[in-house]
Amino acid sequence: MIAKLKGRLDSTGIDHAIIDVGGVGYLVGASSRTLAALGPVGEAVTVHTEMLVAEDSIRLVGFARAEERDWFRLLTGVQGVGSRVALAILSALEPVELHRAVVTGDKAMIARANGVGPKLAQRIVNELKDRIGAAPTPMGAPGTAPVAIPAAGHAADALSALQNLGFRPAEASTAVAAAEEELGEGATLDALVRLALRKAAK
């Protein structure tokens, strides 16, 4: 599991970047917002990543901020939303804008993204409204309440572990957040995953 890459920006394309980590170039798919945030070629960068494993391929998707990665996980948990569509949505909307659109049922805002029609936008609103407690929201954002989603460190790795075991993003994030609150910030990854699995299985 690759959760983060820290290295030098080797090059960028329309929908990807190549990150040089110790002489190894990692091809990372990315939204236009993430690509813009990476800065100039040759500079040091840190990219939060999600590994997508299919029968015939393994891909990395990268994000400039952990909250974008968390929204990517939520979006791809919606039926009909693949990685390309999720990245298109994250290219069109900031996480706080996406959160507001879901909360207010603004399907037209979500449909601004390439490849997202009215029906899919409505499905995204309907499904994520029920899971919005798992959505990353900046403290004090207008019209929203603070919510807890694991976004960094052991919590992020535990979240990835539960999702790889088949738990939906909302279930996994709720269980990991509860486990982290119970164990405290100093919890080991192993302890966090074990407790989160017990909570998710209830």
C-alpha cells in the first residue's frame, strides 16, 4: 500500500504527474487542481496517494491535500462513479464546494464536472447526503459542522486497510474515527486497525 509519495516533480501531463522518488519515477493520475498545486517541475513535492488495483493493472492517483483523497474515496463509493469521473469532479470543485453542494442538494453544481450528467449528479447527492458525516469539512466552514474523518498518519492507513477489506468509505471512516477517539493519538496502526474492524463489524 502506497499512501504518500515524497520526492521531486519530474514532469506533468494533462491528467498525471511523474514523481521521482529516489530515482524511481511514479506515474500518478491527478485532478487539474492537484496538478496546479504541485508547483514547477524540479521542485520537491509531497503527494497523498490512493492505489487502485484491478485485475489487469495497478494505478496510483495523487492528491495535493489529504481531504481531496478522502473525497475521492467517498465519490468512488457511489455507483457509477469511477476514478476518472471522481477526478473530474475534484477538478471542477474544491472539497468545501463539493461538501456544500451535497448538503444543499445542488446537483447542478456537481454536474459542472466533465462526464457528470444530471442523473449521476442526483445519485451523488442522494448517496453522499447519508454519508456526509464522513466527509472532510474545514472547521467553521459556512453552513457546515465539523466532522471527523481520518486524514493523516496511522488513521489514513487504517482507513485504506478497511476499504481494501471491502468496507464502504463511510463505514470505514466512521469506524476508524471512533477507534482513534477511543485509543488516542498515540495508538499504533495495528491497534487502530484491529479496533476499527471490531467497530465496523458491529
